[in-house]
Amino acid sequence: MLDRSLARLSRVFALIGVGVAALVAVLTVVSIAGRAALSKPIQGDVELTQFGIALCISLALPWCQWQRANIIVDFFTQRLGERRNAVLDGIGALLMAAMYLLLAWRSGAGAVSVREAFEATMILDLPMWWVYASLAPGLALAGLIALRQAWQLLRPGSSASALEAGR
């Protein structure tokens, strides 16, 4: 049940991220075409692109973690047994969880701090706290998924192939 919910939620986040990336692509094309044809680009296009791509990345991280699609260098561990590799993968997942959850926490704290300071973008005068706040959910979900993976890999008798079968 938990695994199914995490998978479904990570997929939804990724699809929203793809939608944001598509909107950023359309924004960029329209702005470039406007600049070239009419000497009128979209005001604040760089700000919106930065916000959109940051959001897209944070929303794609849970799906990436769910798929265990992070780069793994296994040159030194190829000859280890499946259980030892599972333990190393579990430790890696635990470290990833710590990193994701720390980033989610600091994004949320940053959103509060930036909101209290009334920081806004230069061109569009958009509140900066929106960006920080929008990053936290994707990072937190990626952290929860990594914690779940660490638990599955580090418990006695588990293996990486068992985790693969559960996806």
C-alpha cells in the first residue's frame, strides 16, 4: 500500500514537472520569436525560466529516486555478493534521504525567511518565497522514498533484487 502510494505520487509529481518544463519551453520559444520578430521579448522570461526549471527538477527527483535512476559507480563493488551490495545501496539511499530531507527543510525555512524579508524578483516583482516553498514538496517526497528504499535494503534478509521486484 505504502509503496503503491509513493509510486503513484512520484509519478504525478513527475508529470507535473514535465508540464512545467513544456510551459518553460513554450515561454522560451515565444520570447525568442518575439525578440527576433518584433523586438519585444516576454518581460521576465529569464526569471520565469529559472523558477520553472528549478520546480521541474524538484518534482522529477521523487520519480528518479523511485526508479533508482541515480548514477551508481559500481567498479569496486561488482564482485561483492548481492547482500553486501544491498547494504551499500541501503547506506547510499539513507544518505540520499538525509540530503533530500535537509534540502526540503532548508527550502521551507528559506521560504519563511524570504517571505518575511519581502524579497521579490527584479523584473516581475514576484515574491521569491514562492520558489523556495515550491521546491520543498518534491524534495520531501524524494526523501521519503529514499528512506523507504533504505529500510527495504538494510533490513536483514533483503536484497537489491527484492527491491527491484517491488517497483
